[in-house]
Amino acid sequence: MKEKTKKPFYKRWWFIAICAFLAFGVIGTIFESEESKQERAAEEVAAEQKRIDDRNAKKEAKKLAAEEEKRKEAAEKEEYEKLPFYERLKKENEYIDDATFSDGKLTISKEIKTYFSDTHTMKDDVYEIFEVMEKGFKDESVNEVEAILSTTLHNEQGKEYVDDIVKYRYSRDNFKELDISNFKFYSYSETWRIMNQADHYWIRPGIYNNIDPEYRSKLRNSATK
């Protein structure tokens, strides 16, 4: 009886099955790897597009905000220009609290809330409101300007009340006679000049009596002109 010849192992079914299994596994891995690459590439493209879209959206939002701000500023400017000149004067000058106009007379006023001394008021506050007066005369409808300074006082019972302490008034004709640049230069340190050149001034007696004697001596008409 002849002995059966054994097949080489690489011809046996189990070896062929193992090779086929490995071959399918390798092919599957190759296809899966390629598919993953395509998915990652698609994700990266989508992410980049999203960044571009976000950047463009921000630019557009910024542009729209800038346009809206310009429209708002234009509307505010239009409304502001509709205001009477004395209202604009009040808004543009922090020093004054109020400005009114009637029959050619502009009245500007300031309540002094931080009061240092009577002399300080005559030297500093008188000059500061004079600068606003100059701006008031730039409107051709103004024939005269009265400046009023007030502050908190105390009566005999010790109660507080706000009342006027200094007033002065210039007519347009009188103001036009001033060499305003030189006048302001000298009046900055010698504000008694402002009072003396006014058509009219009034200083509350209690304030007048407490002013520095040298300053008081420069006033030509004592407490009232």
C-alpha cells in the first residue's frame, strides 16, 4: 500500500484561508485609511471655511456698526444744530450752568459750589465767565450779555440759601470797543479791568468788604457801577 503524499503547508486549506483573511484585512485597512484621510481633509476644509465665514461675518458686523455709528452721529449733529444758540453755548461750556436769551439779552450764570474765598471769586470766576461772554457775542442776535455768579450763603439763623454775589453786564457796542486779545491777556491777572469796563456791575456788599484791599482799590465804582 502506497503512502499518501502530504501536500505542502502552503497548499493546505487552512493556510490559504489564513492568507485570504490577512489579504482582506490589509485591503480593508488600506480602504479605511484612505476614507479616513478623505474625512479628515473634508473636516479641515469645512473648518477653514468656517473660519473664513466667521472672519467675514465679523468684518461685516464691524462695518455695519461703523455705519450705524455714523448715522447716529449725523442725526445727533442735525438735532444739535437745531438747538437755539444759547442752548448750544450751555452745552459747549462746562463753566456755566445756564444760559437764557430774551429780547436781545443773553444771560449766563454759574453757581459756585466750591468756594475758596471772595478774592478768588473776583480773580478766577469773573474771568472764566467772561470767556463764555465773549463766545455769546459771536451770535449777531445778541445785543448785551449779563454774567451772574451765585453761591451758597447763610442767613442769620444759619440756614443755607443760594443767591447772587456778582453780576456784570456788557453791551455789544461796549464789548466791540475792546481789543479783546490784549484785554484778556491783561485781565487774566487783573480781573478788576473786566468790572471797570463793564456797562454795569454789582458785587454783594458782604463779598465786596472781604475782597483783598489792593484788588478793591482798583475798582473805580466800589461795589456798584
